[in-house]
Amino acid sequence: MTGRPDPMVPSVLRIARRIEEMEGVVSLELEAPGGFSFQPGQFNMLYAFGVGEVPISISGDPARTDRLRHTVRAVGQVSHALTRLRPGMELGVRGPLGRGWPLEEVAGGDLVLAAGGLGLAPLRPVAELAVADPRRFRRVVLYYGTRNPATVLWRQEMERWRRAGIRVHVTVDSATPGWQGEVGVVTRLMQPGHFEPAVATALLCGPEVMMRFSAQTLHGLGIPAERIHLSMERNMNCGVGLCGHCQFGPRLVCRDGPVFPLPEVESLMQVRGL
């Protein structure tokens, strides 16, 4: 499926599995008979026939080239249509598109993942890579924040990641009875000693306010700005740099991103003092 001559022509894939992650959030696993390879952090344009298409990050395991997975929140007309699809139904897929996480620069160093809410989805493939090859990174730390315990994604998977050696830290904005974890913003989880700044690279995805303060905090803990990378999934329409909807300055999010090192988007993120 990669290397198609016309990036505007979607492939038609069949849904093999539908997973209701929580209210309004669904993961769709698509059959990929010819194989589908991608870089963690890339996205696809998903087309709900008769409705339209939207950019959705790839949330599957990169080792499973026979299956393609996306996690979708029902927030608009197209995403609502996608979450209503059932196994056996079809949708259009264009991709993979964009620039993924720079994992090659992390090899042998510490990897810091920071996610807010559904921002965990494009970081899930990175965690799966780390589990599959424990020697690839020196140390892996995951900071994850979400609204409340009912919106914690992939609890069982995070337990598996913990058992594999990933240091998982989770917090919620507001607790409910029975919650034994941390309460507060995700930056409260970030502490000296969790990683070695001199050899650390950070990957951030979530609401922009969360990424802005996480970038400030991680930079304050010693990670250089050029090794802090953010997924800026905003305003993407065509996915291939033709329409200009996602332009900021000389860059297009869909073509030059969605992953950017912090210095490239510092003015957009309004991070001060970095």
C-alpha cells in the first residue's frame, strides 16, 4: 500500500475488529492484506463513504503489518460516522502520511513519553516498539494525564508495559471513589531522577496547553529544546500539503509534521524562556 502513485486516491480496507475503549472512543482494526508499514507518529486520512475524511493517528503495533489500527473520538460528523462502523464494513484510507517520531536519535538513550487524553494513541506504537526490543532504549518513562479514572486509556496495556520495564506514571484531573493514583496535571508527575537529561529525548502529544507546559517542565529538568518533540495535529485537511489549511509560517503540519522539534514550533506554542 505504500508508494501509491496518487496520494489522493484512498485504498478501501475492511474493518476486522471494533473495540469500544470508552464512551465516544473506538479503536478500529483494519485488514491490510498487502501489508501496511508506517513510522510511529504518522497518520492516515480516513474516509467515511458519503460523509468525508479526517486525519487520524495510527495507534497500532508497527510489527503487525497485516493489521492497521486507529483510535477515534467521536467529536464531529466524520468521526461520529467512523465510530459507528462495524466489523465487515469498509472505509477509505490514504497514507501513511507525515513525519513520525525521531526514534533513531533516541537509540541507546532515555525515552520520555508525555501524553494527555487521546494523545496516548500516537505514542502507543512507540511503547510497543520499546516492549518488543527492550535493548533499544536505555530507559523508557511514560507520563499520562487524563480527565478522570473513567477516561484512562488502555489500563491493561499499561500494566503490560510496566511489567516489560516501562516506568508508567498516571494522573487524573479529578478523582472518583476508589482511585488510588495521582491527582493533578501531568507535569506534577515529572521529577528529577526519572531520566538522565543528557541522554534523554521527549515525545509529547495531547492538548496544546498540556504540551506547552510539559515542554517547559521537561526543558527545566534539563532536556534540550531540540530533543523535545511535539505532535501538532491541527487543521489538517488534504494531508499532503496541497490545500494550505494547516500552514503556519513556512511549514505545513501535514507535510513537514505532524511531529516537530520544539524550536520549530516555539512561537506557535507560545513557550517562553526556552
